Amino acid sequence: MQNRIVKSVAVAVIATHLAACGTILYPERKGQVSGQIDAGVAALNGIGLLFFLVPGVIAFAVDFNNGTIYLPNSTSVDGEDDGLRIVQAHPNLTPNELQEIIEKEVGASVDLSKAQVESRTAPDQASIQQELTTRTAP
């Protein structure tokens, strides 16, 4: 009977700790490489660190590795702006809709009538930067 209670408590503790992990709470943030740290995720990982040292350290390591500890669409910690803006839009944009979105984001009128525009889906923000760097390199 006592062994069963210990196992139940252990399972409850592990399940509670996993629920506090940024990777579980915010899977859409995976792949971020930097940004402002989400205080909520850091606090939850910190609680795990206070009560259960090894799982807390693992939670921080996993969240930093996956990038889920960072707030979405935040600039890097050192204040550098990489020049990228991520804008969510529906998948079937017309050229006119794309032009309107760009004009709204940059605050100036743009003419895309002669632009060669190509749409791609990226798995994460880091791959966008890498793709733009390789395409614009001389």
C-alpha cells in the first residue's frame, strides 16, 4: 500500500513538473534562438529547480535548447535587431494583399509590381535568417 502511494506521488510530481516546462506550454516557440526571457516560464522552471534540483536544471536546459523560454517576436537580449519582421497572414495572399501588409509594416508605400516575390514556409525564425543570408550573398 505504501509503495503504491509513493509511486502515485512520484507520478504526480513528475506530471506537475512537465506541465511547467516551456516546451510543453508553448510548443509553437520552438526554434527561437534569442530574445527576451519569458518570466512565467523561467519562474515555473525555477520552482522545479527549488524543489527538485536535477529536473529543474533539465527543464532550463531543454527550454533554452528549444528556444521556448524566449518570448515570441522579441528582439535579442543584447539589443541587436536582425532586421527581420515576422508577420502572420493567411496562406493564399494575393500580390495586392502582400503589398498592403508590407506598406503597413514599414510605414511607407512600396511598389511590388516589378518584384519577383516567392512564398515559402519556414519551420523557425533561424532558418529564415539563414535563407535570406544565402540568397543575398554575392
